[in-house]
Amino acid sequence: MHYLDTSVIVAFYLPEAMNEKVQKLYSGFDAIAISGLSEVEFHSAVARRVRMNELTKEDAVKVLSQFKVHVDGNHYHMIAVEQRDYVLARDWLATFHTSLRTLDALHLAIAFSNGLAVVTADKVFAASAKHFGVKHKLIS
């Protein structure tokens, strides 16, 4: 099972340069995991596209509806965010060794705590995963 970073989820549902690669990636995985954090970040990314006039409100509603269908239809295995994930993310941030930001640290901690490889399109995020020994796959 693979845990998807929000950058990958966004590329699956919205038109992006990596859309085709991500489509193939999704079809190649037996099981895909996300968390409630992923859901919130995805909604934020869609809302940002609307604010930037890159996506109409109507299209945004369609995208969010499709995502909800997938979440409700068990397209994703939902991983609960646990207290241990917050503690691990906090501790990693306190090392001052990477440029990890709050939510990225939490995503890495969730993947690590559950023994999952994290899939990302973010090079900085992948470098942080490597630094902390989190299994990862960078798509580009």
C-alpha cells in the first residue's frame, strides 16, 4: 500500500503536467492510502485554484464531488491521524535538519508510523523523507 502526498492527489484530479503519469500510477497500485489531512489539503488546493481563476466554481464542485465519491467508495484506504504522528512530526521539525513544513512533516509521520511508502511529486518533500528514513517514491 502507498500513502499519497497531496501533490499527487491534486495531479490526479486536476489538469497538470503530471496528470498522465499520475493516472498510470493510480492504476498500477493495488491499494492507495490517504488521511483526513489529505482530504483537507485537497479541498484547500481546489479552493486555491478557484481563487486564482484557474478553475471555475462549477468545475471545482465537480472535482470535489468526484473525490468524495472515491473516498466514500473506498477507492482510498483512510489512515487515521494518531497522537504518535503529531509527536513524530514535532520531533522531526525540532531537528532543524530539513526544510519540512508542518503539514508535510505530519504526512511523513503518518506514512512512517503505518509502514507505508509515501508517493510525492515534491522534490523537497522527497528529500526530507529520505533524510528521516521514510520509504518514498518521487514522481516527476
